[in-house]
Amino acid sequence: MSVRVPAKVNLQLSVGPIRDDGYHDLVNVFHAVSLFDQVTAQHAPRLEVRVKAAPYSRVAVDDVPVDEGNLAAKAARLVAARLGVEPGAAIRIRKAIPVAGGMAGGSADAAAALVACARLWDDRDRPVLTRDDLVELGAELGSDVPFAVLGGTAVGVGRGERLTSALTRGTFHWVFATADGGLSTPAVYAECDRLREIRGEAAAPPVVSEALMTALATGDAKGLGAALTNDLQAPALALRPSLERVLDAGHDFGAVGALVSGSGPTCAFLAETEEDAGDLAQALDGAGVARQILRAQGPVPGATVV
Ligand code: ATP
């Protein structure tokens, strides 16, 4: 059973006050882009995970755990427990999504493993688990997992896991600049809290950007570029000042929008047309500001059996 699953970029990531449970209140507009990991699950006597870079992808996979720490293994165990079966599966992950890059690669693999293992172990004629059940199981694994099951463009509230699909028109053209070495998501949130404390800023309750929703619904790339926001960008730049130069380069080369993707360090650039995206990618590549320049389109569907 083979499943293809997309990376995400956050079009809006508004970080509100810390809740009683220790999580931040978020408004998170997720957008799935055509950069895919592939997760394959086969019947096996026990659960095992192998991880490789996808052909030609140059993703550094050394830091991805292949034991119980892998989110795909956790997803497989969750599906097995729900179905009351033994978690016997050989899971192979081919990664094209940068690791610890702010594009939710681990969550994507978890979503793909949910779909793959449900198909592998669930009764084909009368499946017990619906896609909604998998979205719900995904929320137990992490707040980015439900979106990777669904894909498209969606607004997440709460910890980011309560999702509503957003209306979009047409296709948006993206260029991504990856960096050497990841940024830890908890470290970036901690830096966000630290910066707010020293600046004496109180976090306002987050609200969905109307300008962003209008740009999405009308397929307006310029409007979308102007409406992109990420509250984790300042802390990511504080931890990795070299990203400023990457964002500046994107602006200089004509991107209609530029921001740090999620908790970084990948930077995302929006181009007005497909042709502009090609030019932008070439210019960024020539400037040598990134480990790798990748192109993608969005929105694309979530975890899909192939
Ligand atoms: P996000 O955007 O959700 O904050 P990210 O893209 O920054 O996430 P991931 O690639 O999901 O980061 O990886 C974060 C950490 O999760 C890695 O350093 C790795 O140790 C761990 N991890 C567990 N399972 C996986 C997996 N299948 N793929 C990648 N990383 C995994």
C-alpha cells in the first residue's frame, strides 16, 4: 500500500496567548504544496520503519528516527490499536520534504502511515475507519497531522488541529529555499515567548485574515502575497539571522510574497505566474543563498493512495 503525502506552508500563522494546557491558541491557515513524501506499508511479522531520501531530492534523512520515535510508527500503532490487530508492517518512507524544515514532513509521514495502515489492515469490503476517523486519530499524533490527511487549504484553530476547508481558486506558484540544519519547532515557540516577554508585548487572541481569505477565493496571487503572515518568523530570524538575506533575495528577485515557512528554516516565496516562479527559482539558485531551491504548486490533495 503506497501513499503520497504533501508538504505544507502556513499562509497565516498567528500565535495567540498560551492556554492552560501549555499550548498556544493559534490561527493557522495551512496550504498543501506539491512536494511529496511517499510512504509504503507492507504486511510483515512486526513493525519496522526505513527512511531514505527520495531519488534526486537531496533531503538529509540522518536525523529521522527509525524506531518508535518515528511519527509514522506511532501512527501505525494507533491504527492497529483502533482496529484491534497486531501492528505488523514494514513501513518505507521516501522523503522529498525537508526534515525539520517547517514544512511538516514528519506530520505528513504520520498522515500517510494512517492512510496506508488503515488500508492494509482494515476490512476492504467493510472498512471500520473512515477518513474522518483518520483525521481524528491524526490529532492525537500532532496538530499538523489532520491537515496532511485532508490537504487543500484549510483554516486551523485551537492548537491548529480543528480544521475548516478554505475556498480557493486556481493554482498558486511557490518557490522554496531550504537551509542546512533544521530549526526545532519547540525552540522557535520558546523564542517567540521570550521575545514577547522582553518587549512587554501581550499576545492578542488570533483572528483569521479577511484579506487572505479574499485573495484565496479570487485566486489573486498578489493579494495573497501581501497578506502572508507568520508570527514565528521573527523568532526564527532571531535564532537564524542568515534567513534575512534569503528573504531579501526573494523580494529583490520579484516574489510577490515571502515568508519563513512555519517554524523555519525553509523560506517560501510566492510568484505571480508559473513563468515568474521559474525565473525566481533560477535567480535564487544563482544567488547561492540556500541549500536547495524547490518549486511547487498549491493547493494539492492530502494523503492519497497511489
Ligand atoms: P513542523 O513544520 O510540523 O513544525 P518540521 O517540518 O519543522 O515540522 P519535521 O520534518 O516534521 O519538522 O521533523 C521534526 C523532527 O521530528 C525531526 O527532527 C525528527 O527527529 C522527528 N521525526 C519523527 N518522525 C519523522 C519523520 N517521519 N520524518 C521526519 N522527521 C521525523
